[in-house]
Amino acid sequence: MRHHFFVCTNRRAAHVPKPSCGGNGSEEVLFALREERERRGLSVDIFLTATGCLGRCAGSGTAIVVYPDGVWYVGVTVADVPELVEQHMVAGMVVERLLDSQIR
């Protein structure tokens, strides 16, 4: 394994005021990551796992943590998937603009 992406898919009840990744398109992000990983033949080296809350709710988009790198991304959308795959999965480079500024 080269990288393991943990993608928050937690969905809170509608009456809970705190946002959740599940309510912000995280399932679509996970699906897009899986599709792109398969298309590029990266399934042996890149793992993807849906998780519960990672505690990094951004209000929009999805929280993702990547191991063994210890990189935290927030606000990830389906539109970010091609860049995330090309830069992090393939090239091993962090996508700076998606980094969680509270964890840097």
C-alpha cells in the first residue's frame, strides 16, 4: 500500500446544526475517487475507506485523511477529485489548497 485515503461519509440528522460530510456530497466524492483509481489501475497501491466522522467538518465538501502521510484535506468536492488523484495518488504530492489549515 502506498496511500490509504479515509473519506468521511458521516451523515447527521437534519435537525443537528453541525454540518456533516455525508450531507455535503462525500458519497459522491468517494465514488469518484474509486472510479478514477480503477481507471488508472491504482487499486493495488491505493486504498479507499469510507469512515464515520473524522471531526474536521468544513461546512462544505468532504474531509479526507491520507495515511501514512498524515495529510488532512477538507472541503473536497467531486470537482477536486481529478487533481487529488493526479497529484496525491499518482505523484505523491500534497494538494496544498485542500489542506486543513488547522492541522498544518
